[in-house]
Amino acid sequence: MLVLVAPGQGAQTPGFLTPWLDLPGAADRLREWSAAIDLDLVHYGTNADADEIRDTAVAQPLLVASALLSARQLLAPEVLSARVGAIGGHSVGELAAAALSGVISDTDALRLVRRRGLAMAEAAAVTETGMAALLGGDAEVVVPHLEKLGLTPANVNGAGQIVAAGTAAQLAALAEDKPEGTRKVVPLKVAGAFHTHHMAPAVAALEAAVDGLVPADPHTRCVSNKDGAVVDSGKDVVARLVGQVANPVRWDLCMETFQRLGATALIELAPGGTLTGLAKRAMPGVKTLALKTPADLDAARELIAEHSADAAANPAE
């Protein structure tokens, strides 16, 4: 069974969309989305520097657009449900997953993520906050240590990785006082303490943004960051997207669900790399492929042909 996943914030790098714009229709699609959300995705994906695309209000729409653009180049929408057994996204990647599973349109996903990014940037501006990845260590040791420092385990990613979120002072204290067993603390390229109580104002903004939206039920199994559950109601998918802004991402549980469903291969949409790295460690025996540039599309199509034969026999639950 094939799993399709979309990366979260921090995966972006300067110019990462440049090679994708050479594909037929790609530049036009990005320009249409740019007009719909009043943000120049072409500029930010090609010419902007690292500081510009670190801005939450820019990074989030850019990442969702990239995931959708690469997915649409890989698979036509009308055949995706027959070839993909499950879809998920890490943090902001969940909006791309919602569109790919048919819950909302691509344009609605971009409009929502534009509002999400702006609201989270506004919330992040209230207090100087950030996030850092802890590599290694046992969760039973790491989590209590973070809580002692006033930090939140905002992303429980599995494969020995937990992301802490909190104020700059709390993160500085963590750098000086790592939990036992933790090899390294790596500051992340994000501008706030996402998936914590610091983001509560953004939840209210998103609740207003989804008012009047009429979601469809997913045509492909959609796995939620909240608890790793397969969500079969479009209304529930959208409600979870809203609440997840201020709640921890449980990617470890998502990977457990992929395995329980019988995953044999996982493709990470552009800009791929982070989630495939986690899957290699946490999902042994599952083949992985990261879409980084269009040069990876042929290998991805071969993987789809090899692992999607039973997807049609496992429709959305």
C-alpha cells in the first residue's frame, strides 16, 4: 500500500521551486494560486532569500503550494484515490493532505493556509518564541524534562525526535540543560512556538476562516496529526485542522497508523526529505522516496506502479 505525505514548516529552502516551474502548466498554476491568495508564490519559491521564506505568513502557503504542485505533477486527481492508500501531512502539510484527499479544493487549501500563516505570525509576534528539535533520548525522559523547563513537546515525531516549543528564554535554558540521552538540540527555521498555547489566537482566526466552507468526505484515507486516527468525515477533518494549530503534532502515531494499514511504500511530496528520514527509522521495511526536484518524478511513478496495486481494494474507511 502506498502512502502520500506532505512536509511541514522548516522544509523550505531558497529557490526550491525553481526546477518545478519548467514543467508544463506549473508556472501558470502557481500564478493562479498567487492571485487567489495575494501572495507571489513564484517569487518566494525562486528568488526569495532564507529570511524571506522563514516568515510564517510566507512559508506556510509556499509549502502547501509546493506539495500540491508536485502531487498534481505526479498523479492526476481522478486516479489518486485508486493508487494511494492513505494520505497525511505534518503540521501545515495537513492542509495539502486535505485537498489531495478531496475534502477541500486546492484553492480553498491555499486560502486557508494563507489565513493560517498570517494568524500564526501575528500570534508569534506577541512573545519571542521558537522551536528546537531534540535528537535522541527516550520520550519518557524527554517530555518531563521539557515540562520542567516550561516547554511544550509540540511535535512528537517518532524515530527518537521530539520538537520542543516555548519562549526564547526557555529554549536557551534547554540548550544549557539537555535531557539525559539527548544527543543534540537543533533550533528550527520557524518564527514561533507552533502547536502550543501561544497559538490560541490563531485558532479563533481559523474558525472564522472555515465558516461557510462545505467540505466533502475524503475519498482516500486521511490520517490526522491529532491522534493518528483515520478521519472519514470531511467536517471532522476541517475541525481538526483548526484545532491542531494550538495542539501537539503526533507524527509518531500517524506513522504507526500507516504501518497498521499495511503501508509498503511512502512518497513525500516536495520539498521532501524530512518525513522520509523519519520513516526510514520508524517504519522498517517500508520503501521511501522524497520528491525534491522533478528529476525524482520517474522514480516516484515506478514506486507507485509497484505499490499501488492494492490501493483500490482498500478504499477510505
